[in-house]
Amino acid sequence: MELCAQNRLDEPYYEITNISGPSHAPVFTITCTIQMFQEEACARSKKQAKQNVAQKMLKHLKDNVNINLPGMELISARANDKDVDDLSKGIEYLNLSVTNLKESRKEQTDLAMARYPDLMKRPGIVSCKTHDIPISMYHLCFKVGYLNLVETLTCLLSRQKSDNMTYDELRVYLTRSADILKCEIKEINYKLKTPNLYMIGIQLSFTPQIMEIGYSTTQKEAEKNAMIAVIGTLFLLLK
């Protein structure tokens, strides 16, 4: 029951995004946003524009999202009712619970990983056609897929504090982490004016991109410090 409750979509958010046309006959553009879903409609009045965008959102959810909509008929009737002032009341009848929760954890993780880059192209506003997992579940999907990585990093950090891990051991763990995350490791050697001081940057082509700096009196020690910083950041992000 708790998992089903977590998969219900939020209430719709309406916003006037544009007003065009002459002052005596303005055209209002209103967007309706429900988590990662967004639709847009326009009309000569705010009320009509709101009704239009609500109908588009309902159709989008019904046609493209694998969810249960037991109150769809009632909501459609309310959307067409000229006396309705706030269509949010109609959408409250939706029982938006994801129906594919029986999928394996690996399938959900693969789905989230495939869709995440597209979401990052337009932060905050996502136009989806076939998404059936709420954006609020993405971090859970990633967490499930990377549990082994979190355990590895936890073990690594604890060992690093007590046993003072070597450069080679850190390199192996960082490479293993990058392989699990399917990202590339890029090293940047910064030239400093200060003699006998080295600064190394390690960057992971992850989303979001991770970049950490290490410095020391030797290049190898600077690389080691940078690796420790990157692994620590990964641990915090995936904890």
C-alpha cells in the first residue's frame, strides 16, 4: 500500500504562460503540469483555456501513460461543464497508481536509466509521451540498481580511513565504480605557478557531472587525493 501511495501523481498545476492578441480580444495560453507531464492550450478566456488544457492532459494520461483512471468519465464531464471554475477538483478523482509495479527491479532501473538523459535536457519541464514511472520514483530506481556500488563505496571509505589504501587500490575501485555507472573517467592536469605543487582534477561523465580536485607535493599523491574526493562524492549522491 505504501508503494502504491508513493506512485500517485501530484495535483495539477496551472500557469498562464502567455497573453497575446489585442487588448479587446486577448488570447490566453495556459499550461497544466502534473509532475513530469505538461500540456498547453489557449483560448479567448482564462476559463476556457484552463478547460482546454485540462482535457488535453486527461487525454494524454489516458492514451500514453500506463495508469488506472477510474474517474476519467466523471472528470471529462466536469471538464465540459460550463459551470466548473476549478478543474483541479475534477482531477482529484483520479486514482493515479502505476500498474506495472510488478516489473522486476532491474527492468525499472533500466527504464529509468534510458529516460534520465532526456529528462535532463529540459530541467523542471518534461514533455513525455510514454513515461509510466513518476519522476518521484527515479531516485528509487537508481538506488535499487546501484546498491552494490553503494556497499562497495562504503567499504572503500571505511578501509581508507583505517588501512590507508594505496594508489592502485583506489584506482581499481574508481574504475569499477565508473564501469557500474557506465561513465568515463577524465583526468585534468592543472599547471600551477607554485613550484613543487601539483593539482589534478578527476571528472566523471555522469549525470550530474562530477568533478573533484586533489593537490599535493607529488603528482601521484594529488591523483590519489582527487580519487578519494570523487569516491566520497559518489557515496554521498548514491547514499
